[in-house]
Amino acid sequence: MYIEDLLTTFENITKDSYPELTSQEILSNLQNKIEKKKYDLQDQTIIERILNEDIESFSESFLELLGSAIPDGEERIIFFKDEDSKTSVINLFIKSVEHSIDYFYNDIISKQFSGK
């Protein structure tokens, strides 16, 4: 379930500003990358929770990363023709997911030690 949710999230985030990223090829490569990560059940649960409770923040964060990684104008066309560039976007998304998981874990630990 979480894989489909991540793919849908990626597609929803990119469809307006970066429609080049919604191709079946990129979504398939993203799915393969997610499956290879083999997130454990606890991480899967956290991913689902993030996508249900904090999707807006996650989306904004990822869009900011994309904005800084993807050039404008003529360079954008060249960027999306390069397979390595597409792979770097997929890696950025995975890093965003993992950063969110780490943030969630740190938040839980800090709450436990602070007594909140």
C-alpha cells in the first residue's frame, strides 16, 4: 500500500510544475527504487502516517528541492533528456522520504525524553 501511496504522491506533486516527471518510465523506475529499499514495517507505517497527516509539508519540501535541482528554460529541456537527471530526481524523492522518516523518529524520541 505505501508504495502506491508514494507513487501517487510523487505524481501529484510533480504533475503541474514538472509534467515531464509523470511518465510511466519514471514512475516505474521510482517504484523499483522504493521496492529495493525494502522499508521495514515500522518505516512503512511512518510513511503512511506522513502521507496522511503531513502531506502538505512533505510536498512543499520536495517541490523546493526540485526547484533548486531542475534548471529553467532551455536547460530544463536538456535536463529531462538525460537519464542521469531523471535518476537524480528519483533519488531526491527517496531522500525526502527518508528525511521525513528520520524527522518522525527524532520527534518521537524527543517527546519521550521531554515527557510530552
